[in-house]
Amino acid sequence: MHVGHHYTHPLEHAHPILVISMLGALLLNILGGLHRHYSNFVLRVYQMLLRLTFGSFPTKSGTELQAMLLQCHPIDIWTAAKMFNLEGDITIYAACPQCSFIYTSLYPERCNHNPFP
């Protein structure tokens, strides 16, 4: 029985420069615990390095590719995560400041939790 390829990753045909720079920032963010603001900084530094490299070695044939790479390069870690399909479902909870009871997104105006019924 032949099982075809059913899943196509959105970055399957992306340029390796984009994939590697996003992957580096995502690994620092997810595995290294780097804060979102610093991860965004890393992405901006990667983009700046690309811009400087392209300016140092201009080629006539690569100008369209260079422009596309700079335009498509994310500067936000959430955008990079979205491009890798790493978005998770976020569930927002509320905690009572008095008793620390956790409520789902639908919570009362005042805490009605009774720990000792």
C-alpha cells in the first residue's frame, strides 16, 4: 500500500537562509528560554546581517531574491513561530487574588469559591 505525502510544511520551499535564521531565534526562545523581546532582537540582527551582506556583495542576478529575503524575513518571534506552525492554543485563566482559585475565561465579578463547604 502506498501512502502519499499528505502534509506539506509551509517552509518546505522557503529559502534556507530564512529557515535557518528563524530556527536559530526559535530555538533560543523555546529551548533557551530567551524572552520574546530579545528573540525579536535576534531576528532583527539576522535581518541586519543579511542587509549588510547583500550590500557588501551586490549581484545583478540576486537583487530580486535579496529583496524577497529581506521582505519575508520576520522580525517578530510570534511570526516566526506561526511560519513553523508552532502556534499553540492559548487558554486564558483568571486567578482570584485572595484565595488563588483558578477560573476559566468565564469568571464571576467576585470570587465565589468556597474551599470549605
